[in-house]
Amino acid sequence: MPADIARKAERLGVAKAGMDPVRLFALAVLAGAFIGLGAMAASIAWTGTAGALPFGVARVLGGLVFSLGLILVVVGGAELFTGNNLMVMALAGRRITALALLRAWAIVFAGNLVGAVGTALLVFLGGDHFLADGAVGMTALAIGEAKSALPFGRAFFLGVLCNVLVCLAVWMCYGARTTTDKILAILFPVAAFVAAGFEHSVANMYFMPKALMILWWAPAEFWSAAGATAADFPALGIRGVVANLVPVTLGNVVGGGVFVGLVYWFIYLRRDPG
């Protein structure tokens, strides 16, 4: 029941805050890699769908494929920054300190970044940007360019909306009894946020570095096959990555921590004796 899920979320927040930092970081690296794999699959699913499928159908297809990432995180076991925004429930209940919360978030954020960028590098070295005569690489570049060009305010609110859905998916997983339950709880919220174009900080840790790797290191034969040049992506760069990740991360914290975590804490745990 929802009240039991709230108590479980609070207990898990306490456990995560007290976890050994090396273990926490290693689990966070796994989560970053898992989300990266989902992002890779979504990029391939979107390649060639423009014009061939209705816009909404193509977006939902990519979202369903992207769900692989959170499924691996939840079922396989890993620590994801966006899901861990629910730890504010333990903070609100005075079960952990603000310092412990921020410490755990910092470790997980850093681990997610390492895992996502490392996965992007492996995928790049594997040459998936050459697939479909460079079309997969062009999809990755277009995604990176679009994210780099987002205004601060829009990126923030897209981050808020994204993590409302991600944390609701995680919340429902806390009430699941089987692996099948967890997968079904994840599929629809994740497909919805991807289809709507909402912004996920950890996914962007894969999408944007992958686009930069293609921009910086792809050989001349890639650009020739794709019929494009690096100059076609003026917004891509380190500045664009930072300009995206800062507002999206802040939005994710508000969406998951405030609009899901604190709301459910207020409803179910505010006067709960424990």
C-alpha cells in the first residue's frame, strides 16, 4: 500500500546515506553505464524514423527502448542519482542529515558520470556512429546539438517533469512483488518522459559526451558518408554540456525530491510515529 511504500522509501534513504562510499560509487558507475546502454538503444531506434513513422510513434518507440536503462538499474541493482532524489524523505523525517544526503548525492552523481561517459566512449570506439552510412552518428549529433542549445529555464522545467515520472516509476517499483511488476512499473513512465522530450541528467551524461566524441574524433570517412561537417553543430561543446547539465540536474532534484518525495512524505509520514 502507498503508506508502506513511503516507509520503505524512507528506510532505503537511510540505508543509502550510510552505505560505504566505495560501494556506493561502484553501484553508481553501474547505473550510469546502464542508463547509457538505454540511451544508445534509443538513439538507434530513432535513426531513420523521422518521416517514416508519425512523430509520436517514433518518440514512444525510443522511450520504450530507453526503458532498458532503468530496468537494469532497478532489477540489476545500481544507484541512480535521479532515483536517489527520493532520499529527501529520510531527510524530512530527520532520519539523516543534510550533509549525509549531499554526500551520497555527490558520490552517486560522480559515479553516474563516470559510467555514462565510459559507456559513451566504448560505444564510440565500437563505431556505432558508422551504422546506416553514418545515420546513427548523425542522430547522436542532432541529439547533442539540441540539448546544448536549450535555454536554461526550459532545460530546468524539462528536468523537473522528467524526474517526476522517473521517481514515480521508482516509487511504484518499491511496491512491486516480482521482477515482472517492476518492469511494467518502469515502462510507461519512462516511455512517457522520453516521448515528451523531458530532460534526464544521467541520460545526458551519455548523449552529450557521445555527440562530442563524434564531433571531435570521427574520421573524414564518417563525415563524407553522412554528408555533413562539424561546422553544422555549432552549439556542441563543453560549454553546451555544462549549460545543459546544471539546469537539468537542478530540475531533476526539484521534480523527484520535492514533487514526489516531499509530497508523499507530507501525505503519509508527516505524523507517522514510525
